[in-house]
Amino acid sequence: MTILRTAFFEADLSDAQKQDFYQYMEQEVVPIIRTFPNNQGVILNKPEAIEAEGLQQLLLMMQHSYADQETMDAALASEARVKSMHATKAIIDKYNIRVHHINFVRD
């Protein structure tokens, strides 16, 4: 079983703001998340087309994965997690971005 920690980022941004957001996430936040203990990888998914009218402000789905719940819990309790939270806060405050986390299980 794999646990996927998923974050959905939502906001109404201009194209230039979106590019700034994506660049910041790729250059500042993702490298920190890659240092989480026992992280199996980080994936960024940018929407190509959104059919659901209520989700038109979706900017990004980010996932990082772990072997099991205990391993993810340890990663989320790490100093690297605190560092990533501070880095993420800078960009979400800049653009008033909403973040929603959902943990998924992959068998």
C-alpha cells in the first residue's frame, strides 16, 4: 500500500501570476518536500482542461508518496515539513491561494 499526500491549490490568478506560482512551487517548495524522510517522490499536476464548473480556479494538484501511514506521519512531523510550510505560506499569502489536503491510498 502507498499513501499519497495530495494538496489542491485554488485561486483566481492571471496567467502571469500562475506562471510565478508554478515557478515558485517548482524551485522553492518541491525541493524541500523531496527532503522529507522516506519520501518516494513528488508530482505536480497542472490542469489542462477542467470540466467541473465549481473547480475552475484549480491551479495545481501536488502529490508526495510514502510506503505507509506511519512513514508519512513521520515525514509530516519532520523539520523539513516545517520548512516547506513556511515556504508554501509565502506564495499562498501572496496570491490568497486556498489549499486543501486529501490523503489517498493506492493498493
